[in-house]
Amino acid sequence: MTIESKKDAGKLTLTITGRLDTVAAPKLEETLKESYDGVTELVFDLAKLEYISSAGLRVLLSAQKTMNKQGSMKVINVGEEIMEIFEITGFTDILNIG
């Protein structure tokens, strides 16, 4: 997994490529912890995400909880397979997917 980070004023966009699994989730979690300061809008671009595990879902849920306190979070460019996982797990009701 690779994470491309782009910060513009209070907006942080993270583009995730590859697999967000138990091996990669801690890396994303660490990136988020280092980046939250001053962020009022967090965007996850999942156009190149191939797979997400429960560990990856947990990181997204944690990010959503943090951003509920300090701004907004949006998940964009969700592929068909990832969207199916979001639907099955109920994450379509939790995340702002656009």
C-alpha cells in the first residue's frame, strides 16, 4: 500500500493505492495521527484501492470519529468491490461517500 498525502490549508486528501489490510492499516493510522492538526476537511481518495480488510475499516471508522469532532470527512472514487464491502458492513451509513 502507498499513501499519497496532499495538504491544502485545512483540507487533507489521502490517496490510497493497493491493499489496506492488517499489515498496511497501522501505516495509515500513523499517517493520520501525524496529520490531524489543523485539518477541518479530510478526504480519502480510494480510486486505486484494491482491497480493504476489517483493520482498514477500523482505521476509517476511527478517522470518521476524529473528524466528527473537528470537521468533515469524505470518501471519494470508491470502486465497485470496495463499495460492496462498505454496503455489507454498514459503512455506507457511517461514511460520507461521494
